Amino acid sequence: MCLGVPGKVVSLSKNELGMLMGIVDFGGLTREVCLAFTPEVQAGEYVIVHAGYAISRLDEQEAMETLQALAELEESAAAEGE
């Protein structure tokens, strides 16, 4: 099973090969992500990231709904482990 996680693009840059890269915020944890598959993305927008690559853009409401669902899954798993 693959999991794409939503994150907010904080900044954009190009790497030494000229590929579009960005810093993406995942709820306080930031990572450098390849944005080559989403070249139209702008800072402040949300993307779905899988294996270090942004694979699609999504609007803020979709991102918030997905993050809420992931938080609920985490809470459910924690409750089962008690």
C-alpha cells in the first residue's frame, strides 16, 4: 500500500541539476521535496507527497480533511494499543 501525505509548500528552488525543489511543511516537520511533477505549484499551496516527490496539488480544504483523517487514524491506533 502506498501513502501520499499532504504538506504545505513553504519555498521553491532549483537544485544543481535544474530540477524544481521545495521545502514542504508536514505539520511542523519540514522536508525537501522534488516538485518536478507539479511544476505549477506555488509557495503556500498544498501537495500530496509520496517517497520524496510531490505527485499532485490539492486545495487547502482537501488537505485539512486528509490531515484530520490521518490524525483520527493515529488516535484510533493509539487507543487500540492501550
